[in-house]
Amino acid sequence: MHRFLKTAAILVALGISACSVQLVSPYNADLASSLTKLHEDVLKMASDVARNAANPATKANARVEAYAKTYDDWRARVDTMRILAEVANPGVINCADLMKRLGAGAQSDITAAEGATAEAPQADCQTYLISRLRVRIDQTERLHAAACATNNPNFSNDCLHGFGSARGVVRAGDDSNALLVQPLLRTIRALIWVQDAKKPKTSTSN
Amino acid sequence: MALQLQTLETSMLKAIPQALNAAKVTAGDLADQISKVLPGEIKKMAVQLVAIEQAGFSQPLATQLVAMQKESFEDVLIGLFEITLTAVQALINALLDIVKGVVNTALGFALL
């Protein structure tokens, strides 16, 4: 905490001489629209998998192999988002380091076990979050592979209802649908809110 | 015009309400953002954890999905931290603008 206050004091001092400080990257319209599009595409993909899984004739099309290009496309888009974020990163905050100190956002068991890493040197929280979004895509792909394998004895529950409407669940609107993609959607939403908070406010007065 | 300490001090003291107002606006924006995001996500996660438990998923799949739920909730907290930093940045810059205005006015030329 002492180091944080010292850093804050230095920032304020630098700010007075420079007349403004930049702790976070600015709003980026391209990033915001890419995130909204990705959110939409994840929902579309989940519906498509559920539709294929529901029909014995198309069941094999629900396998992860049939969606390899989709996952590759998402990864490429997230990598591009990361470049956009890195370019605008003011380099003041090391978010991964900060989160570890706060005891949150540290590399979890699941991520560590998979050998994946979401950490980046001196990345601000937006860039760090985009790195974590990529990990979320990899994790979703692995869930998809396990749930929709044609030899999965629990295919109906895992694949059909995992990507569609879960069976035997008390309905709670869309929140309880497509359970296998919900963590990925939540991470995308977190980034959408960040962009929304950064969006310059337009005056409504005349 | 030479900078008078008394003039600068008086001007800066007069600017305090303006600075406090800037702080209030920023804190209000931040509170709005957090109240918009956090309760909804907590509710969604609660619904989804119950659904995972009831859905009859294979045990390894359910275990992995619960771990992902936890990680994605951490992502929400990281997002809120970035939103907080955005608000802090806006506050510091609003305060700096006030200081700049006061000093430049007192000096009679644009020093800052």
C-alpha cells in the first residue's frame, strides 16, 4: 500500500508538470465493436452446436473439430484486440502483479494445470483482461471437445443441453442457457463494460 | 504580472468547492458503473452455479465449468478495477485542470 501511495504521489507530481495523467488506455471504438461482435458470435455458435446435437443425423457436426475454424477466428480476433490494447497501454500499471498482491486474478489451478498463461509483462488491466479472454476461449474449446465427443456416454446432457437449454434446471431466463459458454461471455461483458466506462460522455443539454 | 502568494492562496482556496464537486461527479459515475455491473453478474453466477449442479453434466465437465465460473468472475473484478482507475484518472485530471486554471489566472499568463 505504501508503494502504491508513493506511485500515486509521483503520478500527481508528474501530472501537475504535464497538466494531465494517463493511468488507463483511452476508449477504442474498434475494440468496443469487436467485443460486441464476439459476444454475438459466441451466442450464435452455441445455438448452432445445440441444433446440430439435437438431431441424430447432424450430431457428428456438433464435435469440436467442426468448429475449429470458429475457435481459430475468435483467437485471431482476440489477438488483434490485444495489439490494439497494447498500443494504447500507458505502461503505468502492471495489472497481473497488482492482482496477485490483492489476492485476486492470480493464475488459477485450472489455467496453471493447462499450462496456459494470461500474464503479460507491464500490461494494464485492459490488456491483461484480453489475455485472460484468450485463455477463456481455449478453455471453452476444451469443454466443447469433451462434451460433444461422439463417444461421450453423457452426450445429451453435456453437449445438447450444455450448449442449449440445460435439462432439469429451474428456468431463469437466458442466464441458465448455454452454460458451457457463459464464463466466456462473462469475460467479454467485463471488457465491454470497461469500454463503456471509457467512452467519452456526450452532452445531452442543448 | 508578478505572482502574489496571497492571491494564489485565495484563488486556490476558492477553487476547493469546484474540486470537491469534480470528485463527487467522478465518484458518482463510478458508483453508477459498479451498481450497473456487479449485482447483475452476482445474480447470473448464482443462477448458473445452481444450473450446473442440476444439469446432470459429467463430473469432470461440471468441475471444470465451476472453475471457469470462478475465473470469469475474477475477470469482472479486474474489469471493475480498470473502471475504478478510469474514474481516478478523470478525477486527477479534473483537479489538475482546476489547479491549472487558478495558477494561470493568478499569473495572468499560461504557465501550465
